[in-house]
Amino acid sequence: MATHTVTNQAPPREGLDEFALDLPLAEGVRRHGASWAEAGLSVTGRLVGSAGFQHDAELANVHEPSLTAFDRWGRRIDEVEYHPSYHRVLGAAVAAGAHTAAWADPRPGAQVARAAHFLLFAQVEPGHACPVSMTHAVVPALQQFAPADLRAQWLPRLLSRDYSPELIAGKTSALFGMAMTEKQGGSDVRANRTAAVPAADGSWILTGHKWFCSAPMSDGFLVLAQAPAGLSCFLVPRVLPDGSRNAFLIQRLKDKLGNRANASSEVEFDGTVGWLMGDEGRGVRTIIEMVNQTRLDCMLGTAAGMRQASAEAIWHAQHRAAFGAPLAEQPAMTQVLADLAVETEAAIAASLRVAAAYEADAPAADEPLRRLATAVLKYWICKRGPGHAAEALECLGGNGYTEAFPLARRYREQPVMAVWEGSGNVIALDVLRAIAREPETADALLAEVRLAAGADARLDAHLDDTARLLHEAQRDPASAEAQAGARRLTEALAVALQGSLLVRSAPPAVADAFVASRVGPVRGFLYGATSARDAAAIVARHAGA
């Protein structure tokens, strides 16, 4: 029957090299000294662009993890079962070094190469990225704060590219999670009530209830608890050195808006064994090393989602005709696609620049830069994610709103990066604290953005206004006025940094479109409201042409 002949539908977007097609990502990898990683990134790009990997990504989200608290005989086991597709996705990411390759081989460009691998995997299946990110993030905390015996026990396993989901002794590899927040405190972690008391053998015994503990099948966790000297950080394993299970009572799995492939849980500690990390009473200082790294991955994860959303929207519009021409060639749609692409490129460029600031051989000025830029860009990029996904979904029309296409899943996914590791006000106030306690961070960020001075008068005006806001906030950062304006300042800093990076490194069409629509005198509130001068060229660039 004629009605059964399918026409004017886009073919599956599969069988592609997602790294080669992502020109901003590939150019960023080269720009930051990681060209040596391109062959491996193309392998990852072809893997995540394959039909099989995309099907696994779908299955891992459709067949969600489930909790088995007891075995058939009534023994407490507290295990989470995942669909085999999830293990295939996570195992592939670990094998590619998306977790700890930068620490295992800290050559020039290693952090950027690892960030690119992480971005490619998260572009297609974001749920597995949570344990991958936390495993990457725990390494510097262990290196800096763990006693020698804990480092010797855990670091070789964390740097391994093996993957095993079983909770057993003798594993050659390990993944990590963290548990900070509690029901009565949330972001105010100093309100935590979990208690820790020292044991005779040098370990500590923890008692308490954590409101959020992500990836509970990980092998180890950094946990905050109140010790006699104050809030402290502890390493809590799921399996104890003698091979027995630690007391790690999973009360329930959270029923989340998105991030469905990844299990997030509430856990209770009842005689749970842990080991002190860093100084007693200095737990926030210890775990912040892990938090800053995961904030960078929130940026990368959001940028990955923007890339998926832009790529899917462009693909659909290039293969779908309406009103006598392909959608991508309709001027109104071209402008929307170009604006989505510009947002994506700004997120990728900024995230890679911050990743480069974490390199072992980064210049000294990059240390204060990354301290402030990580918070500023985590706030801005992650806040932009949900709206970006919604607009891209709309480009697919009704198809985009169905679960058969990936953008409905992506739309639900994007908000978690804004919540994870500090929601908007927490991050904006952290920016105020940074510029007050470490004024060199503000100087470093301003120096970075001023590298583009003189290239665009509109951007110059924005940089001057941003510097004024920054200096006003520094005069009295604890005032109600400064705190009320923290979001405005953070937004201005983020746009200044993104604009500076694009003016210096992106094609003129992209840079001009960003500056015109984000800081120019004629701006719209929604994507596509400000006309890019060469929208078709921007769309072609993000299609991989």
C-alpha cells in the first residue's frame, strides 16, 4: 500500500566517525597539543557512531538498573543489577581510558585527550559517564591526601583499563563514587550528621545516612562524616581487605528525571569501615579536589549533549524537506541550526581550554585560571544545556518528542549537570568566594579574556563592563548586593571567556555569530532570533563538511 512506503524521513544517523565529524572538537584537540591522540579518538568516534553502540545506549536507558537488597536466603547483599548493555558501554569507555588515562600517562595534551574521549562517549550515552568521571576525579585526591598504603592499594586499580562489575576481592581494576549530601543539609555539607569514630586498627567506623550516593556498585567512595575534630573525608570500600562486604546498606534507588542508565541511591552506614583521607576536620578541603574535577566533567558532559543535539537536529533538517526545499535550507531553520551550533562550539572550546589548564605541564598562570574558570563555566554551560536540548528537539518536530529518537532522552539528561556538584546559586557564590579569597584567580581570568582585546569592538565593550562588575564585587563580596548580583557576574565572565576563545580560534563566521547574539546590541532571547551573517557555513561546519 502506498501509505506503507516511507518517504521524506531522515535515515538513521549511524555508521559515522563522530570525532572526525566534530570539527570544533578535532581542532581543539590539535590546538591544545593532543594531536598524538587523534588515531585513538577516531577509534572511539567510530565506536560511538556505530549502530551497535547507539542501540546499547538505548537499551541501557530503557532497561533501568534495579536494586536487590537481599539474596534468596535473606542475606543482605545490596547489589544493583544493570542491563548487559550498560556494562558494554562502561567497559568500552574504561578500555579507551576515558576515566584515568590522563593520570596514567601524563604527557603533554593528556588531559585534553582524555576530555575528548569522555565527551565522545557521553555524547551518545551519558549515564555511564558518572562513574567514569568520579573515577577520574578521585585520583588527584588520593595522590595528595591518601596515606601511602591506601595509594598503593588503590591507584594501580584506578589506572587500569580493565573493567569488572563484580564486587569481589582481588580485582585488578576499580571505579569510584562519592557520598557527601544528606537529607537535612544538601549542599550545606557541614550540616552532615554521619558520625565517624576511630577504631583500634587505624580504620574508622561510620554511622549515618547519605541522601545521594551515585553509582553505588563502585568499588570505593569518598565520604564526608563528622569526626571528633570536625567534618572529615573517608575512603569507604564496598569490599574489605579480607574479602568480606563492608556495611553499605542501599535503602532505595532514586527515581530520577533523567540519567536513567546510572543508578543513584540512598545509603545507610551502620558500622561501616572507612579510612581517613587527609587531616581530620579538613574533609571539605580534601574532597574539593574531586569536586573540581567532576565540575569540569559536568561542562564536558553538557557540551557532549549539545553536540548530540546539534548533530541530530542538523542531520534531520538536511534529510527532511518541507515547503519545497530541505529544512536545513529554509532561512528560519538555518538560523536556528546555526545558533545551536555556535552554542555547542562555545561549550566545546571553553571546556577544552579548562581541561588544558589541568595539564601537568600547564603554565603557572593556568592554576588560578582553572580555579575560577571551572566554576564560572560549570555554571554557564550547564545552565544552557536544557534550553539547547529543547530547541534541538523541536527541530525534529514530533519525532523529537518521541522516545524512538535520542533527543527526548537528552532533554531529560541535561538538567542533571547543572544540579550535580553544585547548583546555580552554590556555584555563583563560589565565584564570589574565589575572587575574594584568591584575587589572583580574577586577574588570571581577565588576562585570558583580554588576549582577544582589539579584535571585536562589541566584545571589548563587554569585557570592560565585565571587569567593572568584577571589581565592584571584589570590594565587598559578602554584601547582600554582591550576592544578589553573583549570577549576573558569573554569566558575564562566562560569556566573556567564551567570546574571547572563539574570536581567537574559531572561524570568523562562528565568532561573529557568537558575539553578535551574546554581547552585541541586537540580541534575542531564544535560539535563532539574531541572524548570523553566514549561517549556512556554520551549519555545514557542524555537519562535518
